[in-house]
Amino acid sequence: MKLDRATAFLLLALGIATFGTGVHFHFFRPALLPEDVRFTGMDPKLLRPEMLQWLRIVFGTWGGFLAGFGILLSSVAGFLLTSRPAVLRWGTSVALLVAFGRFLASNLLIGSDYIAFVGTLFATALVVVSLNFRRS
């Protein structure tokens, strides 16, 4: 039993760290890091502003998925610690909305050719969230 609780707390810590990484990617990560410049051998001053803006959108999207995954991991840990299905239901629902909502927003922002596909993913997430709270 102690091992199960320790595992749940470690999963919770991982979920919180993953969520924090997602927040960092979404709000604070610059478009190019020093290692990006080293790896590509590219002078950032030569990039057009649109490319830097696109990279911010890409990393914001990654941030949304990381944040959603962190929420999901945390909700699984919460369920393991409390045995309350509501923790898992709420966590799963919020995770889906964060991840797929950000994905859709990014695709709308860039006028993606895949808006219909990404919109379908988001709509499916909405259906799952709706069904998740439906009483039997």
C-alpha cells in the first residue's frame, strides 16, 4: 500500500512538472533557444518576423498539449490517492479542453489547411467531456 501511495505522489509530481513545462512553453519560451541556433547553425537575425511568430504559435501548441497531459497525469494521481472518480472525470475533461482547444486555436490562427480535421478532434473532445458528466 505504501508503494502505491508513493507511486501516486511521484505521478502527481510528474504531472505538476509537466503542466508547469506546458505553461512555460505556452507563455514564456522564446521562439528560438540558444541550442536551436547552435543546432541549425542559423543566425536568428536572418529569420523573417513571420517565422518567429510561427515558432511562437508552434511552441504555444506544444505547451497546450504538455499542460493538458500534465493535468491528465495529475488527475490520475488524484484518483489513485482518493479513489474518487470525479477527480478523474474533471481532470480528463479539463485536459481534453486545454490540449485540443489550444490545438484548434493555433490552427485557426495560422489558417491551417487542416482546420476541419483539428476541429473534428476538438468536437470529439467536447463530446467526450459532455458524456463524461452525463448521468446514467
